[in-house]
Amino acid sequence: MWSSKSVVPSLCLILIICSSVEVLGIIGGRYARLGMFPHHVSLHVEETYIAGGSLVSELFVLTCAHCILDDINTYTVLIGVVDLKDTAGQTFLPKEFILHPYFNPISMDYDIGLIRLSRPAIIDEKVQIIALAPGDAIYPEDTLAIVTGYGDIDPYKTRQNCLKYVYVPIWGPEFCNSSHYDRITDHGMVCAGDDDGGDNPCPGDSGGGLVVNHILIGSTFTMWSFKSVVPSLRLLLIMCSAAEVIGIIGGRFARLGMFPHHVSLHVEETYFAGGSLVSELFVLTCAHCILHDINSYTVTIGIVDLKDTAGQTFLPKEFIVHPRYDHETFDYDIGLIRLSRPAIIDEKVQIIAMAPGNAIYPKDTLAITTGFGDIDPYKTRQDCLKYAYVPLWGPERCNSRHFISITSHGMICAGDEDGRDNPCNGDSGGGLIVDR
């Protein structure tokens, strides 16, 4: 199922400007009490604090892409403290860094990313998930936002150990794009901050969230520049929209070998659907994907770009549709393709294990889905394989009137209720994967 709401929202950036050579930290502001900002995360490299982040699910932290460019094995993630000397917080190792596919380390465009934790965070009064702003959210000029951080508080890089927060007003585009500020904003950017430099974030506050009415708007980026109308430093704090997280989760391009089980099905040389290699001779897919003339199909494995001719290509020998498949209700919508010859297993082509029949996955478990499906209502096909993280839903939610009771026995329901993080047309047959 697909709707136009599946289109990835556009990126929104927030820039915060401050002045004066001494404006280097969360200036002014107030000290946070424990539990006041339970979404705030601190990132450490080799036990040294480097940046902030925001907990957006039990397994994911939103931060800036430039904050997660070092060796993943040197990082730790700390949640549930307001003092860096406090050892009572929850500490995690990162399992995966996910950078926005369009991140540019020079221009800092799309400077946003996710950290997948090694285990789920335990939600309590000190650790909480923060809600994300919708992609179409608009915040009027002078709206007050909150920024949190442990950044440097003087030019000598003195680190503050206690979390601070500031209220900063959002500015209009005319003010930000005035000649006084070198017209620093581009399309999709807005500004916020204290023009006098009295209350602003500073270096080391990168990655921390910008929050309006308990909703996360974005993740901060700090950069210093000596360009100014006076001989003083100017801080640019760029906020990448939190709504773009959905685009990152739902729109990450796969690297070759990342999902070596993924199979693409073609009818008369046109991409049609996906599948998963479950043995050297068999591909698992949906029954409704294999109802056409078998002689019109080809099967390709070992690519992440449909234009790549280096993959392994097969003719199907047999289609095996579940005997109880119902094309009206889509009950038992599963089938197998028997290949004409065995697949050659290498670093690009791998068999994926299948879940046992009695496996139970709790609601909100994060699963991965892959596909080359349409990316907009006009049937624009993407040539490169993408993957999305989607939460599993419980049967009560799936079978509510709101979702027209779409599931029946043996079905799994997963996805983003807002339609921003889901598979699309042409993604049928692709696998749904959960870590063992």
C-alpha cells in the first residue's frame, strides 16, 4: 500500500547567529535540572565529550552528521545525566552511524545523522524519547525555542560539566538575509538566536536539539567564522530539521554488499518487485508479484543500482504460490521462485536466514525494509536501492477502524503512521528484517 504522503519531506535548516569574541558557550541561560531534558544525549570520543544529540526512539539518537565521522569504535553515548561527572546515566556503544546521503562536509548541507544504539534505552523519568516535528511544520518569527548543551564557555575551550539551556527566538528570513549577516541563509533555512550574543549555543553544542513546545525541530551545528562587521567572532549554529530524520531513516541509500540477500524481479526488462534469497536456488517474494507469464521474468541479485550490469542474472524455473493465497484479501500473500541454476555466494550475494515459525516480535521492534520502489505519486522510479527502519505495530493498532482492519492472521503490520517512512509502490516482495 502506498500514498502520496510517502514522499520524503524537504530538509529544513535553522541557523543561529551570535556575536562577540567572548560568546563561545551556551551563554547566559540556566542550568538544567535532572529530568528536565530527558531526551538530551551526550556523545563522547575516547571518554571526552564532543557533542550532543536527542533520543528519538529507544534505539536511535538524532545528531549532526559531522559529529559522527570518526571511528565508531571510539564513541560512547550517555543519556540521563545533567552533569558529565555523573556515572549514574545509561551508557551505550553505537552500533551504526547513518549519515544523510546528501551530507556535504564542506558546505555542511544536510548535516544530519542518526546513531543506532547497541541496545534499546530504558525509558524512565531521566530518559525519555522526544517527539519529532512534522515535515510541514512552520514556526513564526519570534517563536521561542530551547537549545541545550555542554559547549565551551570561553575562548580557551573551558568545558562546562553541567547541562545548560537557553531560549532563543526564531528570526524572519529578511533579518537573516540582510547584508549585516552576509546573507548566510539559503532556501529551506531559517535563523534563530540572540542578536546581542547574550543567550546562544557555542562550540561543543553541536548535535543538541532545538525544541519548541516539547517538539524536536532539529539538531545543531556550530561553526566559527571571522567574517563580521566588527573584529569579532560570529557563531553559525545550523539546525537540520528533525523531520528530515524520517527521510534519513526512510531514504538511506544502500552500499553494495549491505543487503546481499536482496533480489530484484524484472518483467520484460522492467523492474517490477523485490525478493530475498533464502537458499542458493530459491527466492522468497509475495505471491502477487509472480502471477504473470514466467517466461517474461528475470531475476537479478548482487546489485544496488538497477543500471549495474555486474550482478548475477537468472531465469526463473518455477513459481510456487502459497496454496491458500487470496488475491482479494491478500491472505497468505507469499511465494517462492525456483531459479534456473544455483546462485554463486560471494560478498555481494548472500542467503538470509528465515525466522522460525513461532517467532514473536514485540510492537515497536525496529525492522528494516529494502526496495527500489516509486518515490512519488508520479511513478518516478529510483535506480538505487534504499532501506528504511520501520517500527512493528501491535494487532490492536493495525486492526483499528483508522486502518480499516487491514491485517489478518499471519500478517505483520509495520511502518510510519504519517506515511513519511514507508515502502512504496514497487517495493512489494522485499524482505522485512529484524536483528536476531
